[in-house]
Amino acid sequence: MGLPEIVDVARNFAVLVRIQGPDPKGLKMRKHAFHQFNSGKTTLSASGLLLPDTLYDAELANRILEAKSQGLGLVVTVASVVEPFLSSKHREGISQGPPELIPGAHVDVMVEGKLGLRKDEDGGLDKGAPCWLRAQLIRLVDVPVSSLALQSLVEASSGSMDHGWEVGWSLASHESGPQPFMDVGQTQTEHGNASTVESHRHARGGSSNPSIMGRMTTRVAILGVFLHLKDLPNFKILASRKRGDFLLAVGSPFGVLSPVHFFNSLSVGSIANCYPPRSSDISLLMADFRCLPGMEGSPVFGENSDFIGILIRPLRQKSTGAEIQLVIPWEAIATACSDLLLKEPQNAEKGIHINKENLNAVGNAYRPKSDGSFPYKYEHNNPHRPSPLPVEKAMASICLITIDEAVWASGVLLNDQGLILTNAHLLEPWRFGKTTVNGREYGTKSEDLFFPPKEFSRYSEVDGYRKSQRLPPKTMNIVDSLVADERKGYKLSLSYKGRRNIRVRLDHADPWIWCDAKVVYVCKGPLDVALLQLEHVPDQLCPTKVDFKSPSLGSKAYIIGHGLFGPRCGKFLIALYICC
């Protein structure tokens, strides 16, 4: 199926969600990248998924909305777009009933014209222009497995407050004060329930608490809307997902600013990683595509127009502002709201299964059994589409390189003798205007370390694996200012100050192999390349296969490497990127 055909199917299920309500002090838009404010009213927007009636219990939905007609549809979007307008008792966690909005607030949904079925001047049905339909908030849903995955990721890669993570778009303004993560006991200042100091304290505590961050970021909202759901294309759920698979997100960035221009825009990319990997029970996807504010809530589809999940707000690194796009798989959402939503059309139960009476099983699902084996269900290749085997093979040659256990980068193994190609700025950052992530000049001071050396182990402690013996770091000998290796012809002028401990992690084996390495070449020209040599070469290395042919224009390329999350993320956590 070509991209135009995929888009034709996908846009039928993509909607624009708009919420408007009274906001006399102009505080509702905090932590949002864009908004409209007019005459004391604030308008926010996000994207959403229009569910076909085969993916939910229509009888239960009609009872919730007290509706008797058959023209009912459900929309799934992110909860962050409606939470600023929740009534105080729901923001404070006092009420356990259905969520309610503050008086004067209302939600609208823009759908494709053929779904609105408005009559034209001749009395016929106008299936062209998109139209607005009134919607009703019926439920807020926490997604435990996705929340736990995000929490584990944040905890594993946050060595200090300076290197922590936030949620939301980089365009969001922080000058007016952050929108606090709402949880039990937390309130907003505009209703007079908390002092300014208390509000700021809650905001800082919520945003730095990985548990609250994970729960609030992965929370979704379910809306009810009355519309015509006939003549929709067949809706299919993607059975398996792998790194490198095609992704298409359909959403409305900056939608409320000009719906006519931004409605149902497209973003194309690929799956960068899955958590947990090599498992059929995927709870969180990392996506590599360019998304803009307002696209949170967008439905994400695969290469055969198979539905994958919902895009949520990105994870953003505090020190750099780099954004990580995240997708919640549909099975995780349906499991969290199993009384109303179905994992597959026509009640086909093939998704993930959670023991709802014991949510601790969610965390234990990623822990090894008593015999040391892992309770993962390994996914099988889909015979109807080609498997990215070349990408999987290439991953074995990618290694993680650390300097003084403080900074890290990626490298590629070139041969069986342990020669590794990496970047020169990892070794000589001052030549390329690089600084530490703190903004300080690159150095080896202890306060610049991203994580303590004791956290460096062969196994990650994030996923609950047993502790392994620590590999004692070996310190490189002090190198003279001029090093020459006559046998290989390498000549390297080193200006390092002090001792440099260079270590390489090889991921082709289980468990990982840590090796010490030394510098054999650093390019002094404009090319940002360097060569390292393993001091002790292990057996059965997996070097890359080099193709010296020039790639043709427009050909697909994959970038594989260890990204922002760093060495503390375990093997069964997101550790590699694949971009195309």
C-alpha cells in the first residue's frame, strides 16, 4: 500500500479536539505551546482518534451518555488538553465520579466532512468541508504499563536535576510558571485553594517526580460525540511492531490557531525503539518523526494503514531541549479501559494481558523469574511485510563508548581486531565548540559527571535484574603529547589533561562485554572522526559490513546509535535509535 492510500484511510479516523472555557486570569494555557485568549476565555487544542464502533462497547457508551440514538462515536485524546478545565473537585481528586468541566467550558471535535453529514444548499449531504461537533468528556484513563515504562526510562537516565527530563513541547512557555502536574491534593492558584508558594512547590515536585510524570503524561481522555459512523474504511490493528517499521501520524499542529490550514497534517517516520524490546507486550514506543505542538493525541498508523497507537506529548531533556516522541500502543490503552474499549475489532483478544487485580504484576512482568529466565513473549515476523533484517544485523556492530564514565557516544566496530570508528568531539570537544551538558567547559571535574561510577555495571538495575559483579575500571596510562605507532602509521597529537578512562560496551553478546580502549587516531581536519582500539579483543566480534558504493539519491538510510538516555538505561530499556 502506497503512502497516498495509507493517508486516505488514516485521515478518516483523525480529529481535532478543541476545548474552550472561562479563564479570567489567563492561567489555563500554562505549559501549552499555543492557545487563544479572547474576552476572558482560553481555547486549547490537541489531536484525537475517532474510534470505529467495532473497537468499543456501544451499549455501555450509550448508557454513559444516556443516549438512545445509534449515531454515537468515541474519541480518544490526551488528557492534558482537558485537565486545565476540570472542576476543582476532580482536579483535587475528591470526586470519584465521571469527570466534570468547570461551568462554561465545552469541548468540540472537528471531523472530516463526510462524517459530519451536513446538508448543502440543494438538500444533499455535503461531504467536503470539515465541521465542528459538540463533544462530552466521559472518562479519564490512566495507562499503568505505559506509565511504568516512562517512569523507568526517566529514573534510569536522570543522574541529577541538571540532567533531568520534562514533559511537553520546547515551544511551551515557562516564564509564566509551569502548569503543575495535577494529582491528589494538588490545586491551581486561580481558584484560591493554594498559595503561590505552594503552587510552585507542587509544580516543581510534580515535574521532578518520575511516578507522577509517567502517570500524567500517559493519561488519556475519552470523549463522546454524536455523528455518522457508516462508510468508514476497514480498521485494522497492527499485530507486531519492530524497530525500523514505518509510521504515519495524522494530527493538527497549532490546530486552534487556524483549523482550515492545520487540520489533519501528516508526519512520517519510523519506530526508533520499543519497550520492552523483543516482546509482544509492547507498552511504549519511541518514534522518529518530526511532530509539532498540537499533534499530541494523533493516531499513528503502520505501512498497511494498520493502527498502532496514540502519540503523546514528548519527553524533553532539560539541559538541551531535545525532544523524544512517544507513542502509547493501542493494546495498552484498551487494557487500561477494558470495560469500554476493545483491543481488537470484533472482540478479537490478541493484545497484552494485565492482572488488573494486582497492578504489581505490571512491574514484575519485566523482572526475571526465579530460574533466571525472562517472561517475555518473543514476537514473530509478519510474513506480509519485509522484516528489517539488515537493520537488526547492523545493531550488533554498534557499541557504546564512555569517557571517564561521564560522557558517552556511539561507535561502530570496523573489524575483528577491535578497531572502532567514532566522533572526534568525544575526545577533543574543545575543537568543536562542545561543552558539557551543564554548559560548562568540558573537563573531568567530579561535579560534571552525569552519573556516579558505581551505577556502571554489566546489567542494569532499572529493570530489576540481579546485580552482577562490577567491572573494575582500568585507568589508561598517561600518554605523551606525541604518540606514534610506526606499524600502523597512526600519528596522534594528544592534548588531554589528566587520565582518561575510555571504555567500550559491546552489545552483541548477552551479557554485555565491557572493554578498555585507547585512542589511535583523531582527525585534525574538518572531519569529526576518530579511531579507538580495544586493548583486549574478545572472541566472536560482529564488525559492520562496509559498502563502498555511493548510495543513490532518495535511498533510505538508517541511523543507529545510543541516544540521550545514556549508559544507565538497561538492555531492556530504550537504548538505540533508528531513524530513516
